[in-house]
Amino acid sequence: MSDLELVKVLLVEDDEDDYILTRSLFTEMKGRRFQLDWFKSYQLGLDAMVRNQHDVCLVDYRLGPKNGIELLKTTLERGCQAPIILLTGLGEHQVDVEAMKAGAADYLVKTGLRADSLERSIRYALERKRAFASAAFEQASLAAFGADVGLALTQRDTLSVILYRCADSMVRYLNVHLARIWILDPNDKLLHLKASAGAINDAEGEANPLNKLNPEQYLAADGKPLLVNKVANDPRVPCQEWVEREGIVAYAGYPLMLEDRLIGLMSIFSHNPLSPAVIQEMGSVANGIALCSERKRSEEALDASEVKFKSVVESLKEVVFQIDEFGHWTALNPAWKEITGFEVKEVLGTLFLEFVHHDDRQRNSHIFLQLIERKLDYCRYETRFLTKNGKVRWVEVYAQLTLNTDGTILGTSGSLTDITERKHAETQIQKLAAFPRVNPNPVLEFDADGCVTYFNDAAQEMARVFNCAHPQDILPPSASEIARQALASSQKKLREEVSIGGRTISWSFFPIAASQVVHCYGVDITEMQSLEAQFRHSQKLESIGQLAAGVAHDFNNILTVIQGYSDLLQGRCDGDAGMSGPLKQISNATRRASALTRQLLMFSRKQVLQPKILDLNAVLRNLSNMLTRLLGEDIAVETKYAAALPALEADTGMLEQVVMNLAVNSRDAMPKGGQLLIVTSSVEVDAARAQQHPDARPGPAVCLSVTDSGCGMDRKTLSRIFEPFFSTKEVGKGTGLGLATVYGIVKQHQGWIEVKSEVGVGTTFEIFLPAVAKAVETVVEAAALPKEAIQGRNETILLVEDEPILREWVKEVLQQFGYRILEASNGVEALKVWGGHTGKIDLLLTDMVMPEGMTGRELARQLRSREPQLKVIYTSGYSAEIMGDDSELRDAPFLPKPYAAPQLAQMVRTQLDQVHAEPAAVAA
């Protein structure tokens, strides 16, 4: 079958969907042209098939009340010339056998039918038909050349042109006697036809009485020979005519029938009238030709057919094989080497199982035995063969039982088709097909009309969760229009959000132009949106905290000077009430301002921690009395402390601040009284829960829960409760720093807060802090020293402070306590001062953050490299740096600003009196 040849295919199929599927298979076939004509019923198919206008017929097995085998038998009886291939939905062996007996060219199962299998079946059917017809006609030609009268053999497709417009290409065979006959050429001119079997010279031809023949006498009104019309009207009945004109010419026509099919016409010409005996004898000859009954002619025709068949087989890309009854290769075509790499000669005589993949050998052996034992007539399956270079090739095997003329078993024969590339493609397709099927998120497909043609299990499950009947119900309302627009514009459409059942689903549409479909992917983004909102809120609080920390730092320097000088003046009043009263008010205001800056530093996580290994239950029990007085009698406090609670590494004072602030917040939410429940518990935070909060971390944690029965909060209020200076109270009744402080302290302890609130019901704060597997520490409070004990002993102190007023006040205080002071405004200047007093400085008192690019930490490190026994005290309005991982500085003495003169003097005296090897952690 030529690649450019148009193959006309007739399909009899009563199911339109199956017709569409079959049509799609033809569109996948490359390199050949097919014309598919569809007939929807048994009767329409029958009428079309007997007209013999198609090259091959495909017939469905189930055709209403009748079936395809009935149609096959009927059309063959009525002269259908095209090979017929039976199609069925299920592979039924009995139907297959019955179809082959009825004359089907092949039998194909529609389920899983591929384009290459269908094309191969059609190609083989047409090649078998042509080889069969050619062999029959070859046999007929042998008889034609041996006849004593003029004979012409004409093939079935040129039957209507005998004697009329008959050129050399139309008449297949002529014998020597026919060379004396005048016939018409395509141009209606008389020619003297010279037969290749032995030309007659012109003189003899001119003397021939048949030269007087007028062909017009043999033409009917339609221009066709009378004899031919008669044969065409009833091909089963021989026709003859006698014509006399200047001599007697007789001729007769005999149809060549093969299995009740008209395959050609034998025309007989004679100088003399044909006697009935001659006509009867020639009829017998015609029948003998058509039935291939003569051995010599059969053998010669078979030889010619075998040559053509061998040429066809050797040109096939599929392996054609024969195996004897013992499983040895007996014949292979050249395609074997192309597929396996083995030479045909070296393989013949070996066992076929030697070339089968070891995992497939048992199955192949079983199938071969089934054939040999006649339990199968044929089979088609896929298996793996091994190549010469050790690689694996997938092949499709078609095998059938081969029998001798006496019915004995010769072995099997069939074909091997290399399907390796197809199997690889199928594997990739299966991988791609598994992606939407096992995807945990919804996946849908739309066709060009915007209709849903596919959805995976996840989409169906999501619809079920939302109590929807179909996954389409959870899509955007305009999903069909979105899909059509995406396909028309070839532009993807992303993040189409749908809110349903308190969840948010985001849908994205991706057009696939080649397939004219749109893929739609959905994802539940509820948690992601929540995390994004928390992250944005955290970023906002971080920015506010940076601002608050900067303000607090500068403000603390100012407060330290104000408080220091007011205390200094109070000590010089000598009982002057007119002076001491205002100075006391200034000092009190300074302390209140200091408390505010301390809260700002807590919120911004710039407050210096003094962490200890502690028991949260013990901290809460110590606060119980204070909480009762703080909340009042109209609020009932209930506590539920978990036994064997894991320890925490935290700052006791800051945890107390958290509990106090939460209690005050709850008290303000219950103006008419209520209940406050404080609960502690041990929890194990898994990865799933940790993903629900940006600050959460997996592992063991301690949870502090504070629940009130107050007025509750709406969503808008909840989103702002941790912002500094945000308050729902009246002006002047709150600073707006209580919950902001709680937020900062918890985050500085590597924890996080979860809040649940309902208007009119109450609020629950849950604080999660990481647990530690350490023993609880016992803290001993340092006793305050008497004034005499904190006096200096003429030691030298290097004071480093960038704020001039503050530096001047500290200098004055320390000089009053009996110390010698060397001062510097930054680290660089301090190094120069040190250089001029090497070995004479006993203690370094330095601010943490200073200009000129050198911090107090760096300064202390350089000076201690020169003098390891140097005592150091750090001070700052805030100091995040002090909380680093440097073990040398983690427990270093720190004096937070603002501080009072006695506090400063006590810390200095304490550090000077300590042995350097045992640094003290003095509480401010």
C-alpha cells in the first residue's frame, strides 16, 4: 500500500461515539491517506458494501437485532470484493473463530485499539487480497496461452471495456490467434494488434477474412459491446454470439468465477462457428481456470505468488517469523536484525525463548504450548525481547498455529512489531495521568465549550466536604466563561478566589491549545492567607517596635539625667519642704516615664533578659495574692495547673509582667464582674500545628491559657490588639501598651500567642513557650548594701558615655562615692585614655551603643585582651546586643537606664569586690 495511495474505508457502526473514536484513530495515522465513510445501520452498510466502491470494510459485531457476522456472510454472497475486518467491544474467542470462518480478513477488539494496530490490519488485508487475486489471475493466464482459439483474459475492474476502447493495458493476456482480430483503440482508430506471442505479418493479416470485421456491429446503443453487457447483467451465465460478414466469425464470453466472485472474463474468438461441444469445452476450461484445479497451473501460479510474497515480507518493518513445534526459529525476515541486532542466520535453529526477557519466558512458553496443543488458534500480546547489545525492546506478538496440508502441526507463525517507543510514551503518559489523579488538590478539565470533562478524586472530596453535589459547584460562578476566554486568548487566568464554608479556594486556569482543553487547578489558601495576615501584622509590629525602641533609648538617657539630678538635689535640701516636695514630684514622674519606656522596650524585644530555669506553676503561685488584690472581689479567679510541668528558660519578672497585663486586660473586659481561668499544660507541637503560625516551632512546649468571661472582641479589634498605644478604653484610662508588652515579651522568649474571642462570650489568650529539659534553678536575691559599704576606695574608673549631660552626672555621683574618674565619649577615645593610664584603671563602665563604629562590647574585648582582670559594667537604654551567643558577655553585669545613684554605686562596689573568676549577675 503506497504512502500516497488513497485508501477508501467503509465503516458500519451503529454507535456514534465509537465512530468518533474510530475516526480519531485515522487522524493519528501518518504517511497514508484514508477516506472514511460511515454507515449507521445494517441495511445501509449492506447496500454500500455490495456496490464495491471501497478498498476495505470495517464492520461492528453488534448492529441492532443483527450482527456483523451476518452482514459479512450476506455481502460476500452478493459479490462484495473488499476485505472485511470485524470490530467488537470485547475479545470473545468464539466470535473471532466464527468471523474467520465466515471470511473475515481480520478480527480486532475496539477496547484499547491503537492507530498503528488498525493501520497494520488494513495494510495486511489489502496485501493479502491483491496477492490472492494476482495468483488466481496468473493461473488463468496459463490456460489462455495454450488455447486453440483466440482468447483474451480481462481483469474484473476492466470488464466493461472488452472490444471497446481496449488498449494493451486493458487486456491483460492475448494469444497468437487473437492477433488476427481488429479492435478499436482509445482514439477510435482501427489498429492491427501485434501479439507478443507471435506476430502475424501484414500480408497475411491483410488476407485474413477477419480484416473485414466491422466492430460497430457488436456495439449496443450505449456504446458497449453486446456480449459484455450480457455478462455484466448476469456474470454467472456464459454468453455467445455469431456474426457473419464476408466470412464467419464466432466469439463467446465466459465469466471467471472464484468462490462465487466474478474476477474476470475469458473472451473466445474463432474464424469458424463454434460448435456447442467447443463452447461447452471452453466453458469447462474457464471453470477450471477459476477453480485452480489443474496442478501444473497451480504450481506455476504459486511460484509467481511466492516471489511477490517474499518481496513483500522482506520489505516489512515488522518481524515475520516461523517457529517449529519444538520452539526453534525456522524463518525470519530482515527486520529481525533491525530490531534485535542478531543476524538471521545465527538465530535460525535456536530456541525462541533464548531471546525473550527472563521475566517473560514463563508466560511466552505457556502461550506457545497453548497454541501447539490447539487450545488457542491465535493470540496477540506484548512482551520483552533482549537485543544483542543487552538492551530490552518491547514487541507486540501476533502468533497463529501453522498446519500442514494433512492437518498435522508444523509450529507457529506470526509477526513481531517493535513497540518500545510506544511503551516509553505510554509510561510517560501514565506518569502524567497519575499527576492529576493522585494530586491532593482539586484538578479539573474543561473542553472548548467550557464544560467540565474531568475531575479528580480530590475535587470530588472537596465538593463532598462542602456538601456540594458536583465539583463544578465549588468553582467560580463564571468558570465556564473563564475557560472559554482562556482558550480563545491562549492566556492563563490565575488566582480566581471563591469563599465557601468559611474557606477560601483559589482557582487557576491554564489553556492547552493543542488539545483544545483548559486545565483548572484549585488550592485551599485559607491557612496561607491567615499566615500572610499574621506575617504582615508581625512586620507592622516589628516596624513599630523599632521606632519605639529608638524613642525609648534616647528617652532613657534623658530620664536618667532628670532622675539623677532630682535625687541629688533632694539629698542637699536639708529638710527644706519647699524644695524637696517639687523634687520628689519630679522624681516620681521620672519613674512613671521610666516604666513606660520599659514597656516600650519589652514590646520591641529590646529589654535585656535575665533568663533562669524556672517552673511556671511556681511563678503563678507567687502571683496569686497580688492577682486577687488586683482584680477585685467581683472577679472569681480559678486556676488549673498541670502536674509535672516541664521547665522554662525565662525571665521571672517578665513572665510576671505577662500574667499581670493579661489579668488587667481581662478585668477591664468584665466591668460587672466575671470569671478568670488560668490554666497551664504541657503540649507537643507537631509540624502541622507549627505551620499554622509563623512564630511556632515543633517540639515540646508549655502553654499558659488565660480565659475571661468578658465582652469579647470582634475580628477588627483582634487584628490590632498587639499594636502599641491601641486601646478600646476611654482616653486617659489606658496607655495601650499592656498587650503590646505581652506580645514583645513572649516573642523575645521564642514563643507565640494564639487568641480566640467571641463578642458577648469572652476571650482566651494561649501563650506557648518552648520547654527545656533542665532542672529548675534556685534564685537567691542579693541583699542591698548599707551606704557605708558602697563607698569607693580611691579606685579608678574609666567612664565611656556619648551623652555629655549623662556622663557629667555619672562622674559627679561616682566622685561623691570616692572614686577617681577618667572619661571618654566613645570607644576610640577610650582606647587613647587607656593608653595614657595603662595598669591604673580598675573598672570599665561603658554604654553599649556609641558612635565612631565601636560598641561597648568591642571596647571591653580589646581592653580585656590587654588586661584580663579588668572589671566591666555595661549600661544602655536598651541592649539587644547583650543577648548574643558570646558566653563571656551573656552573664556580664548590666545596668539598664534609667538608674538611681545608689543603684549605680552598689553595682560598682559589688563588681570591684568580686574575684574576677566568678562574675556576678546583679539585678538592676
